[in-house]
Amino acid sequence: MTEICNLVFSSQEFLKLVPGLVIFPLSLYLAIKKIGVSISCSAQMGEDRFFPAQVKSVVLSNNKDRPITIYDVFGVFGDHIQFPMHQFEPPLVLKALETISIATERYSFLTVGSDEWQHSMAPNEKIDFYITTTEGGIKCKSFAKPMMIAQAILQGYVMATRHTKQINGKVISKKIRFIMVYAVGNDEKTALIESGGLLDEFTGLGFNSISLNHMQSVEKVSEYVRSVSPDLKFHVRESKGGRF
């Protein structure tokens, strides 16, 4: 009888401890979620008829249950080329456990030293992501695809310099063959013409492309425009591949 009573008593005491045994790991987990910095990163690559392969957007995911201030994001391609992806002005405050997508600014081309350099579109291209925070340079966890610069992290890397060439507020690249500036009433419009003759802007025009037979020179393009819009006031120039 005494043994049965002791067993019942022990069971009751154990049941009193169960809530604590369950809550302690949860409390420990929640505490760990608030310590340190852990950011996951991925980048979306893309190209179109007007621009070569570029980083189009960056996804940032805060793995911690506390906000983090981010100044810039940069990537390291193939272990040796560092590329500034996005600089936040003002700094980005990424909320606790928040995931956001940032559209990066377009650019004309990249150079490493004096040589032009192009992103690889290969799905297995190795990219390491880094961010600059109030706590220094942090390497991100990569997902989805296997700027104040933190100099200590970047030692030994070759810098890819970002170049952005614009005309009338529009970024151009080497895929742009001609540039046409024209008037619609009192407004001035700028149309970028890619190598296939397609216009990115055709407001007020009666056409949205140039005949391929006329994509040989500024004179030929102008001749085509005059033939389809004789009253249009315009000027055509060569883009020189974004290298004015």
C-alpha cells in the first residue's frame, strides 16, 4: 500500500514539472531567435530585349525575432568578383521575421578593371550574399539559388564596377542601337530603339517599331520615321552601346 501511495505521489509531482519541461525549450528557442543577426538572401537574374543579363531584384528574409538595420547588399560571384547590388537611402529597417523583395536599379554595363564583365545566367552560378549592418558586415544564408562595403570581408576580391548611362532619365545598354527624341505637343519624349527595331516608348506615335530594312544607320531610321509620320518633329542618334 505504501509503494502505491509513493507511486501516486511521484506521478503527481512529475505532472507538476511537465509544464516547465515543455515551456523551457520553447523559451530557449524564442530567446535564441532574438540573439544575433541571421538574414537569408536570394537574387533574381533576368534580361530582355533592351538590357543584357542583370540582377533584377534581391529578396531579404530576417530569420530573427528582432528588427535589423541594413545599409547595403552586395554579392560575390564565383569566389572573386564583388558586385554592389543595392544601397539603401535611407537605411532599410527589416522588421522581425519579415521577408521583402527589393527591385534593383538598372545599369548599362559592368567592368572589372578595364574589361567589360557580364553576369552568368547559369542556374548553378555560385553567389554569396553579404549585407552591411550596424553590427558590421554579415554573410547571408543563400536560398532559392545555390552599400557601404565591409572591407574586411572583401579583401582579396576583384571589384566589378557598375556603370549607368542615361539619356533624358532613361538607362541605356549595349542592346540599344538608336535613340529618338521627339515632340508630342509641348512634351518631349525619348524612345530607345533596340537592335530588332522595337521602341520602348511610342506615346503619340503611329508605330512602335522600325523596319529592319531601315535599322542600318541614323539616316535610314530617320527616313522610315518621316515616311510613317511626316509631321513629327524628332531627332535620331546612335546610342554607342551605352558608352557616351
